[in-house]
Amino acid sequence: MTELSVVLPTFKERGNVAELVRRLDAALHGIAWEAIFVDDNSPDGTADAVKEMAATDPRVRCLKRIGRRGLAGACIEGMLSSSAAVVAVMDADLQHDETALPAMLEKIRGGADLVAATRYVEGGSAESFGEARGAISRLATRITHGLLGISLSDPMSGFFMMRRDKFDQVAPRLTPAGFKILLDIATAGSDLKIAEQPFVFGTRHSGESKFNAQVGIEFLGLLGAKLSGGLVDPRFIFFVLVGALGLVVHLLVLKAALPSTPFWVAQSIATFAAMTSNFFLNNELTYRDRRLKGWSMLWGFIAFCLFCAAGALTNIGLASWLFSAERETWWVAGAAGALMGAFWNYAMSSLFVWRTR
Ligand code: GDD
Ligand code: MN
């Protein structure tokens, strides 16, 4: 019976998978283990390389996903496919030290629900990260500690082990976007007994990192969702932030245009400028995963402007109704109208402008 499933998310890791299985075999001597590779249809044929091994080694499996991308989602599906008592997640590029696995398993056997491998305690290190990535990782760690108040020393780590029954409990509450699966799990499970295991973050064996700006943006979204207790969709947070910036654009343009034009002309120009800035920022940030290009960007822009105009009408309608006959004070009426408009714009944008195809 398999005791430990090691889930290995892969995207373009063809040059690493065979060496990884070799090292797991050496490190996990005496443990009944299996390797579950979760590959997002890598163009370099990673899945074929895994299946070649699987043909002769029953401990190796390949879960191939088509039309989807994302590290956290791949980890979740890999863990869900396991029937072992314990699951581990580690990178497939050999940066995570597989020789830490037996010690982590001991901690699970000793009563821990989750063992997080950490670079930031005595015995661990992240020196191989280099200046820039190291600084980003430390900053993200500090923000996470400050905002969420969690006890993990390395919440950004993608290397951990946990009891499968505990994972099955939290799985429905997880976000498949982004890289930060450990942080998501640790904050989704209320009563998890967490232990830590120091390890030295190594250098990549072959291929290159998939970390990019989008991963960073998705991390901010996850933080926002956690801060609101899971109530607010991260996308809506970005939408509102972009909208707030749009207000600044509006006022700046209005101020610049006013001396030379009548108010209604200046106000129209400012409105158009704000809608344009909102559209492009939403296209780059909020709906980055569904980014519009070429002609569909033009149609999307026109649709966005029309929906926002309708949103402004619902906003003004609600605010005026609340304000009339002094049902409400001016700022409550105004804020309620603005919130209503934001919800409307967000719903219409998600449904019709940046719809999933
Ligand atoms: N299936 C799948 N889909 N796997 C992916 C995807 C994806 O979209 N993106 C990345 N991976 C796999 C990679 O193939 C690799 O095995 C692992 O996830 C880690 O990706 P890297 O691209 O090597 O990430 P990194 O080394 O820059 O980042 C590491 O350090 C971070 C700590 O700051 C990872 O360990 C992160 O998990 C960790 O958060
Ligand atoms: Mn890596």
C-alpha cells in the first residue's frame, strides 16, 4: 500500500523528470511512495518523458491537463488524485531537497497535520535565489506576516507535506490561481497542527523559472481574498483599485481641461479618459488571464464604455433616490450609488467584456 504520494507540478521540465525520480528512489528507501506528475501539456514533451518512465515503473504516474495553466491548481488536482495517507508537494526542477522528505514524514507520523519545508530558520537557506528574487520573496514574506499574522516562517515555500484527510477537508476552499498553495492551505485550515522542516533551496537542474509578473499579481489577489475572509473575489478588489485610479485620472484631466472649455465638455473628456485608463488597466491587471488583443480589444473597449455609461445611470439613479426627501445624508447616498455602479460595471465586465470563452 502506498503511504506517500509526492505531487510534482511540471511545466517544461523535460530535462528534470528522470533525474528527479532517480533521486526520489534514493531518498525514499524503505518508504512505499509514488510520484504523481501533474503536467499542463508542456510543449517540450514533459508528459511523454514521464509516461515513458511510468511504462516500466508503477510508482510513477502522469496527470496531464489540457487547456489549463497554473501551479496551485496543478498541485490541488495532484493531491486530490492521491489515495495515500500522506501527500507531499515539491518542485520538479530539483530546487527542493528531496532528502528532507523522510524527516518530514517522521513529523507527520509524530502527529503533525502539515509539515512546511522552510528556508528561513536555522539550517535552511535561500541563497541560490539571487539578489532580486530573494528580495521579492523576503518582502512577500514580510507583507504576509504583517497582514495575515500567520506563524509559518516561510509562507512562500512551495514544498510541504500533509495528511491527505486534512487536505481533502480544506480542498474546496482553495484558490487554483497563482503559486502560493502552501499559504492558501495554511490559512484555509483552522485547526491544522503545523510543523516546520528546514531545507536548503538549491539551484535549478535544467530549464528555467516560470515566475513572472502575473504570479506576483495573483499573490496580491490571494492576500486580498484572505484579508476579507474569503468574502471578496480577488478580481473585484483589482477592479475597484483600478476604478479608484480612474477617479484620480478623471479629476486630473478635468482640472487640466477646465480653463479652456465649458464644464460639460471638460467633464465629458475626463469621463472618457477615465474609462480608457480603466479599460486598459483592467485588461492588463484584473483580467490578465483573459487579456483582449487586436479586434476583440476594440470591441471590448466599446462594450466596456457602453456598460460603464449604463453603470453611471444606475449609480446616479440610486444615489438620487436615496438622497431625495432626505432619506439619507449626502455621502451615504453618494457612496451607495458609487458601490452600486462598481458592482454593475464589474458584473457586466466579467460576463460580457472579458468573458471566458
Ligand atoms: N503544472 C504546472 N503548471 N506546473 C507549473 C506551472 C504551471 O502553470 N508553473 C510552474 N510549474 C512548476 C514548475 O515546472 C516547477 O516544477 C515548479 O512548478 C516551480 O516552478 P518554478 O518556475 O521553478 O518556480 P520558482 O523556482 O521560480 O519558484 C519557487 O520558489 C517560490 C518561493 O519563493 C517555487 O518553489 C514556488 O513554489 C515558490 O513559491
Ligand atoms: Mn524553480
